[in-house]
Amino acid sequence: MSAALPSWLRVVSPIAVGLLIVVAWTLYVQFGDAPRALPSPIAIGQEFVLRWGIIWDDMLVTGTNAAIGLTVGAVLAVILAGLAAAWRPVDGMLAPLVAALAVIPIVAITPILNTMFGASSQFGRAAVATIAAFIPVFVNVLRGLRQTRPVHRDVMRASAATSAQTFRMLTLPTAVPYLMTGLRVAGSLAVIAALVAEYFGGPSDGIGTSIATYAKSGRAALAWAYVGGGILIGLVFFLVTALLERLVTRHAPA
Amino acid sequence: MTATTPTTDLAVQATGVGKVFPTKAGDVAALTEVELEVKAGEFVSLIGPSGCGKSTLLRLIADLDQASSGELTIFGKPARRARIDQDYGIAFQQAGLLPWRTVAANIGLPLELHKVGKAERDARVAELAELVGLTDFVDRYPDQLSGGMQQRVAIARSLAARPKLLLMDEPFGALDEMTREYLQGELTRIAAETGAAVVFVTHSIPEAVFLSDRVVVMSPRPGRITDVIETGLGEVRDEALRESPAYFEKVTAVREALHGTKVERANER
């Protein structure tokens, strides 16, 4: 075991590494023979500030699709995982389907969904995000619902708790940390899925669509600025879900 | 319902109780022909090596498992009825506290499950926290407590519904010796104050002797009762008792009963 880094160093060192990369990148673009698609960070930063209005609008589109996908996917996953945990036959029916769903690369069905719901509808994109978010939440919640410790079950039984009480006061709270882990994973996946789905048609808005458009039309700096917008969405989703996980699992056993 | 239940001064009565666990290699007899009576207010320890069925017997009394044969009554009722009527409280080797509940909410859990009103519940929880000396810790969470404190919460919880019978499965087994002796003293005080009968599973001879009115010695393969030893150490169980000749004599008696032979005197302190 190596000694833990002092806390200030843990904050400062990644920032230092990040700055170092930016400086190296800038120097490379300035003095090396960088490809045209790789503009300097300064140019990207300028575009980001200058075009913040349209970037923000497209962030809202992609972010909304991801949020809808995360919410609907998570709610569906919790309901179905609850059913699967309660009735073995449901589990037997769902498990192979979820396994099948999990191995399909979602991008593979995106063009189909986009065509199915039309070029002017966001539905296909939200649906892709829903599928992406559903899987980790379902798998984690189902596992969480089976994690009650024998001693806790004994305590509930010895206290003559009804099965509804046991579910509400023991099984459900035990599963909550697992739900949070699932949500954290699903949050990032939903953003990625919503963004990637835009590369395969649908309306002409959203972060992914814009990155593709500007990259093709030679406005590399703006394309990169949009990538920054995509990162921001991902960060927001990650931070919100990670914070939720922290709040909820404060007193979970280590 | 309660009016029709027969009254009896026996907390536990087991007649010819046996328990068989089916396994792939055939049935395993965990307990055979257990005859045991525990009087109201009496402190009885079950002691024996691993596999002697002492925990199994406790779980049968608690209706956490069902006996394969024989008859088992708790205050004259079948075990299942007694469990539903909350006639007993139980504590395990693991405290088994719910980590997302505060100490107060953990102690009050059995009351909450039985729809006891909030005001009454709060009053009872305060009383129990006082009894186990945790009044200043009621708002803490279990992960903020030491092992000994967690176990005291578990004991308070087992007392919540004012049971006349306490079942304890090695509740101090995971604690260090100092905490253990302290909690043993506390337990005898609590048992005396509440007047509850206690069935206490342990594998520690000094613990069994210090706490009990009677020590039930059990033996494995198949699990059965081989001896019952009256300690006759009286009401007061304090630190002085741990040094008394009467206490050592009983420790030796239980040890001999466990080993089935006379133990060399040189083994004694």
C-alpha cells in the first residue's frame, strides 16, 4: 500500500496534467504539421464562446433526449426488476430478453428506429437512450433486490413483519444503493446513446448532428466546440447521478 | 384471541423435539429427542461444540425454522402463534441493525411493524435507550457505533415489544473480552429488571455460568442434550462473582460435562 496523496495534490495533479496536454497540443498545432481537423485549443475556445447560443440550444435537444431516456428506462427497469424479483417465472422470461438486449449494439438499431418514427421526430433518439439506460438499471436493481442479509430477514420474521412490510422496510432499502449504481452507469450511457443516435438520421438538431455537419463542412473548431458541449452534458449527468448515489448511500454498509 | 390462550408458568416447553435437515447425501439429524423446560423469568444457557444443534434449537423456539418432530410450546402456545403475538424478542451474533435507520428507528422497528403510535413508540424507544445506556446516541447511525454499542441497540430492539422471553444466539460472540464481560453484567441487570426468561446460546463456559440459572450442555452427531447443570449462584451477578470459588466450581462442572470426563485440576487457574 502506497501512502495516500495529500488532498491538495489530488486536486492539483489532474489539473496540471490537463494543462500540460493543452500546452503540448497548442504548440503542436502552432509549430508542428497538425492535420486541418485538429485546430488549436484557443480556436476551439473562441468558437465555444462565440457560438455558445446555438451550442446551448443543441445541448438542450440532446440533453432532453438523454434525460427522457434515463427516466423512462430507469422506471421501466425498476418495475420489471421488481416483478422479476417477486416471481421466478417473470425472471425466467425476462432474463434472456435482457441478455439479448444487452448484447445488441444500440447503434445497430438506431437507423431503423429513426426511419420508423420519421425524420422530424425525436422519438427514435429518446427510445435508443431508453434502451441504453434500461439495461444497467435493470441488472443492478434485480441484483440489489436479492441482497437482503439472512440476519435482517430473521429480524423481520421474528418481529412478525408481513411480506409487504419486509419488502418496504428491508428489501427495497437494501436495493437502493444498487439502483444508484445502475443510475450512475445508465446516466453516461443515456447521453452517449442519445448523442450517437443523432449520427443516424432524425431531425437536424442536437449535438451529434452538429458535430457531424461541421466536421464534414471543414469547420473543425466549431465541431470541436460542440464536442465540448457533449462533454458538458455527460458531466452534468454524471455529477447529478453520482451526487444522488452519495446522498442515498451515506449509511450503507461498506 | 389473547383471552383464550392458556396461561402457564413455563416460558418454553419442548417435548421430544427433533430437527432433520435434508441434504444431497441424505437426511442429517441436527437435533434429536430434546426435552427442555424453561420457567418464566429463568435464565438458561445452551452450550456445546459446533454442530450440537444449540442454534438450531433456538431457531425452532423462535419459529425461524420448524421442528421435524416433537412438540414445542412457548407460554403454552405453538411457536408460530408466539412469534406472531411477539411473545419473544431475539438477538443474534450479528447485531443485524438496518444501516439506513438511526439507532432510535432501529430500536423502534418492531413497534413500527405493529403499528404502535408515534408518541407511544418514541416514549418506549427513549426508555429502552436509557436501559441500554445509549440515550446520547439515538440519532446516530449504526455505522457510527462500535460493535458493543451496536449489540446493545440489538438488545434494546429485542426488548421493544416487552417480551416475557428473550432469545439470544451468541450475541456477544463477536466482541472483545472487555466489552463482553461488561455486556454480560448489563444483560443480567436488564433480565432482572424486565423479569423476562432468557434462552442464551453460547460456546463460552464462563459466560454460560456467569449468566445462567441453569446451563444446558449439548453434544453433536446427533445434536442432543447431555446434561443440565444448576448454577445456584443466586440473584446477584457482579464482578466479585467472577472471582468466587462457587463460580469456578460450576465452570469446572460444565467443562467436565462438556468433555464427558473429569478434567485435570492443573487446567484450572
